[in-house]
Amino acid sequence: MSDSRRYRIGFVGLGLIGGSLALALKKAGFAASITAWDIDSSVLGRAGDLGVIDSAADSIAALMQSVDIAVLAAPTQACESLILEMLKSPGGTICVTDVASVKGDLYRAVAASAPEAAALYVPGHPIAGSERSGVTAADAGLFEGHRVILTPDTNADPQALGLVQQLWTAAGATVQCMDVDEHDRVLAATSHLPHVLAYALVDALAKSPIRDDIFRFAAGGFRDFTRIASSDPVMWRDIALANRDALLAAMDDFCTHLDALRTSIADRDGVALERRFRSAKTARDEFARDLAMRDSGTI
Amino acid sequence: MSDSRRYRIGFVGLGLIGGSLALALKKAGFAASITAWDIDSSVLGRAGDLGVIDSAADSIAALMQSVDIAVLAAPTQACESLILEMLKSPGGTICVTDVASVKGDLYRAVAASAPEAAALYVPGHPIAGSERSGVTAADAGLFEGHRVILTPDTNADPQALGLVQQLWTAAGATVQCMDVDEHDRVLAATSHLPHVLAYALVDALAKSPIRDDIFRFAAGGFRDFTRIASSDPVMWRDIALANRDALLAAMDDFCTHLDALRTSIADRDGVALERRFRSAKTARDEFARDLAMRDSGTI
């Protein structure tokens, strides 16, 4: 496989992530052509007008006949049936990948229902996003400097895996592989749990008898802490349900630590309280330092 | 009392908040002079060099003899004994105020131990701060456009209350009065609880067996959500203990809502889950809109 080869890329579902990846792959010269199918055909018209895609496919089967790499970039809840439909009509496709935030459920569905095509499927998750959504928000630079986690099965076809790695590298991302269940545990901890906590906090305050004063006197720190509670409720409902087991485990672990803090406060145990606050501060300062170095390209 | 009168202002404790208020009152022409006492006398030398204060007092009693308005701006844990010492030697002071984040404990200590001087005491809390601390970080514009909550007793001396209102208005803040227990409940909900949640989350993740991957793959959203876990552990230990009862009640209310989300996720009840996520998003979007209008001066 030569580095200069260009590939026909197909998208099933075309929103912010699919559209941004299409633009990035065109810009990098990795894409020979971009084809897309979306359940909402008006999206394809808009994407054509914006120059995000070269052609629209009438069906998933037609799309799979005409591309080298097929990318599933649909909402979480639709992914399971779509990935099976894609894998059951692979045509001449070299590899199939996806961008879903939860990976275990798709992995298990494919293993159970399309084991013969599983080797072509390289699950992926770009750790990037935006407050905006939809193909009109597509941005060729969305993945630049971000990480993409791939969770390939041990039986994955090496050519398929290599090609998905090349695709994300061409889009400007750094690729790392991870066990599929570890991926879901890591994302439950760093993303899904914080969203649930922010939703729970704002929901609790919104139903408080002193709601008006609470929102009147909340300031910038509260705005930052609760920003993620402004995320799309349908998308997060689907992610929470798709990653149910890992999320419940993360919630329970969090509650154990919150209970310990509650006990220290109730017992007026300043020593234990300060110890836990300090341990958290140390970890968070280290993390922020590493992230700043990562953002600046130092590591 | 003429608006153009200038006052001799005294500070007990001189860090970021006291130093910033001193600079703001000098700049506004409200202060005839600034005197300060601090348990760490080296702070007073630095403050003099920086032009934050005009003179240093040898003791709290000496300070109270020579000022019109005395402001307690010390760490939470020290406030109770300091406010009593101030009120027991009022000298010619017209009013005494403070800037502590928790108000009920001080209010009750004063009512119990210095009821004869309680009328002079107007508790205050500026809703402003900075990641930085200490008098060297003092900033004359720190309170500009921010809110200050006063929690005066119904027996407060009207002249004392009026003067503390003038002082904060001169510093650029908007002043609002509130019942002392409601203040502590509001702050528990909007500030103390979010800090405890952020500390609990980072503490839980730091002790996770997959800690390294968690911090490696966490991104900008996680950084924003956990920023307050980088706050000073001693300061927040003291605030949590000072506002113990209201904070425990806020934690329990939060946990009731978190449990409800847990049940919806465990039961795969997408309807209930979406309803709560959506209610939170609506409230948070409204709050963010109001805050943006407030920041821009529209309301």
C-alpha cells in the first residue's frame, strides 16, 4: 500500500463528525472521492452544496459497492443496525470503521451477528467534538492534534487496521489502540460520568425551592462546571444507555468517594477532608500540566 | 452622611480580597486612609511597598481605635475569633463587616458572644475571586460588575448598613441583601457542592486502577469540569466545615437526583432519562443566557 494512494471514502450518516472527517481527508489528499448516505436525504443536498461530498448514495448497499473505506458516523442509537447492514453488504470495501463514543455494544453486536465480516471492522472513537452539530458545522481542522482510540479485535485484518490508522493520521489525529472494554471504562470515567453529574446537579438545583436565588447568584465557576449540562439530551441519553454497565460502575465508584467526603464533613474530620481534597488537587494539577504540554505539542 | 465624605478604612487580614478592596476604595476616593493588621506582619510590609495600605496597626485593638469602617478579610477558620475580638474593642468604629464565604456561623457566634455590638456588624460576601491569592495579587477591578451579598440582622444599625452598602458600591459591585441562612443554602448549592463534587470525582479517578489511561485520554471538557478541584484544599476544607449543615443538605439533595438518574440508566428507561437531561439542559441554558446578559450589562 503506497502512502500516496488515494481512497474512495463513504460515509453512513453525515453530521459534524462525518462532515469534518470528509473535509479533512479531502484537504489531506487522502480521499479520491467522498460518497455519503444519510437517512435524511436533505443533509446530502446541503453537504453537496458545501463541497463536503462528491456524490450521494441511494442506499447503504450501493454505497458499500463503490468505496474502499466505509465510515459509520451516525447517532449512537442507530449504530448497531447500521453497522450490521454495512458489514452484510461489504462489496469491495477494504475496511469499515465508525466514530461512536461507546464501543463495546457495537463490538458485541458484530461478533454475534456478522462474525464473517468482523475482521474488516476496526472500531474507532475520535476524542473531539464541538458545541455545534450537523454537517453545516463541519470543520476540516476538528481532529487536528486530537486523539483517536481504535479498539480492534485480535482477529482484525492487518490491512484494514493499517488503513484506518492512515486515515486518522491524514486527518491530523494521533492514533492509539486500546482494549474495547477498557475504552468504555475510560470514557465512562472521563466523559459520561461528568455529564451525568452535571445533569444531576442542574436538575437538582432547578427543582430547589430556592431555585431563583441559586441561579441569580451563581457565577462564572458554576457556568464552567455545568457547561456540559447544556449538551444534547437525546445524544447523552443514548450514550448513557449504550455504555450502561461501565457508567453504572463509574457512578458507584464516584458515590463511594462522595460518601467518604460526606462522612468527613458530618464528623467535622478536617484532617481526612483536607487529605482527600489535597489528593484530588495534586492529581488534577498534574493532569492539567500534562494536558497543557500535550496541547502545546511538548509531549 | 454626605456622598463625598471619605472614610478611614481598616483591614483585619490582608490577602487577595482585602488588598483588592483596599485598592478599589483608594481608587474610588472612598478611603481617606487604609490601615491593616495581619497575623503575618511581613504581609503588611509588602502591602506598604505595593501602595495597598498607608499604615500598619500593631494590634486589632489599635486598629479599631483609628478607623471608621473595619473589614475582616481573613481565612474562614480564623474569622470567628477575629470578629469577636474586633466587636469587643469597637473604639470609634461606625461599622464592622467581613467577606467570609459562609455567614451563619459568624452570625451565630456574634449573637451569642457579643450581642451588645451586633448592631454594628453587617456581614458581607463578595461573589468574586481569582485563581491567585495573597496581597501581591490584589486588583482594584476585582469587584467591578460583581455581586456582593449582605446578610444584616433585623437589628442592624441603619447607618452601619448604609455605609457598608456605599463601600461596596464604591468598589464597583452591586449590593443585595439576603437572609443569612438562605445565603448559606444558596452558596452551598452554587459553589460549595460543585467543589465537593469536583474533588470527589478527581479523587475517585486518581485512585482508579485505570488512572493512567483516564488522565491520558481526558480532554478539554474534563479539564473545565474539574478546574475547581485545583482550588486550595485548606480553604475549601474550612468552608465545607463552616457551612456543614447546608452543604450536607445540598449533597443529600444532589444524591437523590443522582440516584434517580442511576435508576433510569439501570432500568434502561430512556424516557425518564431524557426527561431529566432535558429539564437540566433547559435550566442551564436559561441560566447561561441570564449570566451572559448580566455580564454584558443588559440586565
